[in-house]
Amino acid sequence: MSRNCIELPRTLGLRPLRGEWTGWWSFNHGVNAALRTKGLLIHQHGLIHYTKIKELVDGIQDNLGKLGDLTPDGGFDLDIDLERRETLLVNAFTQVSLTPTDKKILFELAKNTLMMEQYIKVGGSMLSVGIFVHKYAKNRLTAMGKVFQEMGVDRYEVMKKYKEEMDPNEIFNPGKVFEPSKRAKEVLDIVRKQNEAMRYRFGIGFAKRISPGGEIEGYKVTKKYLDVFTDYAIKCIDCAMCVTVCPQYRLIPQWPYAPKGMFDFTKGLISMFELNGRIDVPDSAIAEISGCHKCGLCDGVCPARIPISSMLIKLSSMVARKVPEEATTEIPIPEKYKDVISDDAEIGVWLGKYLAENPSTMFATLEMFKKLGLKVKVFGTSLDSGFNDYISGNGNELIEKIKKNSEHINVVELITVSPEDYKTFTEGYQEYSRLSGVNQTFEVVPLDLRLLKSMQIEGNEELNLHVACFSNTYADEILKRLREKGFKVKKVEGCSGATLEKNVGKRADMMAKALGERYGTLVTLCPLAAVKFRSVGVNAKTLVEFLAEKVGAGVKVEQRIVKIPDSDKNAIMNVLVQSLTDSLKKRASLIADTVSFMSSGIDEYKKIIEPIVTEAIDEATPSVKNLITSLASSKYTGNDASEKALILNQYYREFNSVLMSLTLDTVVSAVVPEVKSKSVDEFSERDLGLVLLELLREKLERIRANVVNQ
């Protein structure tokens, strides 16, 4: 209620009351019922013939309890209005027995569907017509049109014929009321998914059998994978307002990812657990929905007040935390740049490890300093600012890097080339300054901005400037300066997934390709994004490279790219899965001897069989190590040690990617029946599967270390 709504009744000597409700559609009539209760209400409304009101009431009472009770333990209430002659607008409400953020509200929302079904059973209609109530459109247009019925007019058929004649190509709202036949047939898939959801009745079966106050096991298991997202997913009311404003979703709308995707994914996991008894979530699946440009538009439109953008950043950090730290490479600086470099210079340039993958930007940077006559202290490509630690919340690791790096950064101004390093120095080092005991005394400046301020350059070209995620804080200043110099700049937003590109798979590739298809040529503020764009065939360069070309200081560097064949990737995956399966099946009798201890609880049983699983993993991993070494060796073309190291490292990177996308349910499904055949005791196969899944997923880092570090 607004302040005026509260003050008005007070002036009349009345006592104002507050109420809240939720449902697939919120409606003002809900206040009438909300004022009669302090609990959260679920709401459904629709149109019915006035003669069907008793039948509707009886049907809802069979499922939800007595009319007028409206208590957490049962009952419902109605608000009835005359919509038009003989047609009633009926709003039904039932009270949720839990708070909006409770773990079970997903199943409480199933009551909404129960009420909806009763409207349809009595020949009524949902108030709204659209793709989410698509199958009720004919009922809505025909059954409720009393005047048209009396005149013998079938509104549905008349509108359908008009649509076919006037819009044969289905340009306008395909699938809004009528099933599309030419354009946007994927709308039909939404109806299919709706029917599937109806088949599971949005968890109605679970709602009926779960007592108020208890925890859903699917919730507990899902929370182990997705942490706080599980709670926020249940708070989401499925309005999809965040999707309508998301610039990422506009680029690849067919891909179910952030912002709402993470909540749908979480709800799906809870339901999947209830249906199948277990779930397995590879890290790559989480990474697929973690793409976010950090624009924050979704936060402003969410009626449930969920901090969506913060959640997405946290989701990205969960993935980043599991990305193994790779060895850094120092790219040697050619002799011709020695006159640019001085260890006594007051200006430093942080090249950092992210430029190791894009040496052309590194050399373009040095060319520009040479052009400007600047002397700089160079911090090379083997150095790590700690960006990955910062975004993943690894505070201790970041503090160690801050201390180590600060010993060498004795400059007044530090120029950063990548947005990731700029963010780390300007935010991460400031936030952790107290804990690290290091006070940052140097000013941090992004290279692009430093060049635009220092150089006299003019142009009239059209530029599609890709604003990378972590350059948002200074991107507008760059846009302004480019336009002042005559460039016609179009701002392009969209996360390329470059930082975690090895682990976000299809989403990152699709985003990069979509940006390329839409804009053709891209100039990006991120060296990593430039590499990602080029890897999928997009014509892209960094702004530094573009500016260097403008002043005649452009450089071309041949980049050696090692591409791992799909056959090798599949071979690594297959050997890993088979080795783990065989090693665990070999110990089936040993596991069978322990199943009687399940009666002490899953957590205790997990401790009992952990040594067996660890032993199986240690036995399985050497075969994977041998395969990777063999595959890498077959790609060597000479005796160049650096080439061998490059190829082997690329195979290890691919192995890390395999681990991130590994589905362990295949292993467990093969092992549990083997244990069953060896056991003389009865035990829950479901519980054994859960324990094995959890242990294997927790031991992924051990698998990685065994293969990579042996």
C-alpha cells in the first residue's frame, strides 16, 4: 500500500490493515482476502457461469478444505464479482502454511494449480489468454461469450479465420491464441512443456503428502549443489520480468540461462529428485547459466525483490572457485622495446597472465608506449593479480597475492590492460587492504582510457565497441572520448564468457557467435574476449590494437592454437568413466559388507565407505593419465620442448573441462546393482546411490590432482 492509502482510512477513523499474496498472477481483489489473514496467500482467478459456483466450491473444498476457514492448515476463501451478464469473476485464495522464503513454498504453489483445474472442470475459463494457458483459449473466447452464443457466432473460429486471412505469415503474436503453423513453431514446445508440468501437477502430489514444517529432501540435496540459490529460487514467483529486460537473453533467447534460468534450473532439480530419487549436477551445468553482464536491470524489475544480479555474480564465483589455477607463462619482450622499459619508471604497466593468450595486444601496448615516448616498468605475463580468487571469494589466496605483488609495485601510476586486472586492483585490493596489511599508494588507470587521454587521434569510422563485463565502471568515459574524436560508436553489451570460457561451453560459444552475427566486426575492451570471438570465427580486435593501427603502430603476431579433436575429448571422458566404474565394481563386495551400517544415517555411512571410494579413485586415475600423455605425444611434430609443453598443457586443460562436465550418475547406476547382487542384507539402493554420488563429486579435485600433478 502507498502512504496515501494508509493515511486515508486514518482520517476517516478507520484502522488500515496490510496484506500480501502470491500466485501465477497477482490481482487487486486479493486484498479483500489478504486483510482477513496474516499469512501469505496463493491466488487464482477465472470466469465461470453463475450456475457453476457451487460446483466450483465443492471441487476446491475436496482438495483444500472448508470455504471461509483460510488457515495455514487448510481452507480457502472466495471474492466474487459480476464480470458481465451471467458470468462471474471468481478469485480464489488459500493460505500458505510457511513464509515466502521457506523451503517448501514451491510445493505450496501447487495449490494454485489445484484451484485452476476446478475452474476448468466446471466449464469456466482462465481470465488471461496466452501461451501459458494456451489450451484454454477456445473456452475463454467461446464458452464465456453469452451474446455471441445467442447469435450463433463462434468467436474462436471467427477470429481464427480473420487471423489466417489478414496475417498469413503470422507476423503478429504467433501462438498467442492460435497454434502457429508457419512461424515460431517453438511456441508449441512451450505448450508441450506446460502439459508436462501439468502432468506432474507442479508438485501437487508432493504438496498432499508432505506435512507442514518439514524439509523436502530434494531441497536439501539441491542446496548442496547450489547453496543460497535454492532459497531464492523458491521465492521466485515466475513472472519472468527479469527475462524481458535482460540484454543477454535478447541475444540468445533459445538458451535457458540467467537471469531466471538459474531459478528454473533449481526448481527443476528439486522436482527431479522427488521423481527420480537422486540428482547429479556437473559444474559445467551451473556454469552454463552463470552468464551475466552485471547491468543490474533485472534487480529493478523483480517484484519479489530478489537481488538477481548479485546472485548471478555469486553463481559465477561458485564456478570460478572450482576452476584449477593453471601455470602462468612469461612471454619474452623483444629487444626492440628495451628503450621503452625502465625499472625506475614511475609509470607501470600490468600485462598479467591474461595477455599470455593474446600477445598481439601485449605488443600493440608496447608499440603505443614507444609512440608516446613513455618509459614504463613492465609487470609481465607470468604475474597474477588474483582476479579469479577475488571473484570466487578465496580471500586467503588473494591476500597472499596482494602481499607478493605489492612488494614489486613501486610506481605512482599502474596501467592495466585487461578489465579483470583493473577490477582486482581497484576493488579487490581496496577491500582486502586491512586484512593484507598493505595500503595501495598507486593510482590504477585502464590502458584504453590512458591512451585516449594522451593521444591526438581523429576518425570517422563506425565502431561496434564491445563493453566487457568488468569494464563497465570506465566504459562510458571511453565511449565519450571516442565520440569526441569523431568516431561513430555503438555500444555492444554481452558477456563473451571469456574468463571462464573453458567451463561455460555452449553458452559462451553461442553468445560470441550471436554478437558476431549481429554486428559483424567487433572492437572489444577485453583481450580475452577478443581471443574468444576469434576462436568462433568473429572478426574482432581489442581497442588497443585498433588504436595502434590508426597511428601506424599495428603489429601482427602469429598465435599457435592447439585444437583438441572431439575424438580425443570423448576418449578421455570414456576412459575416466569406465575406469571409475570398473574400480568401484571391483570393490562391490567390500561395499556390500558395509550396507547394514546405513541404519545409522546417511552422514555416518558416508564416513564409513569414504576410504573405499578414495582407494577406487586412486586406482582408476593412472589409466587416464597414461591416455592423456599418449594422445599429447602423438601430436608432437619435432623436438621443440616448448611445443611439447604447450600441447600437453592444452590436453590437461581439456581434462579439467571434462571434469567440470562429468556426469557421475552413469557410474553410480552401474555400481549400485553390482553391490545389490553381492549383498545379503536389504538396503536402500536410493540412499547408496546418493552417498556414492556425493563422495565422487566431492573427490573431483583428488581426481584432477592425481592426473595432472602425478
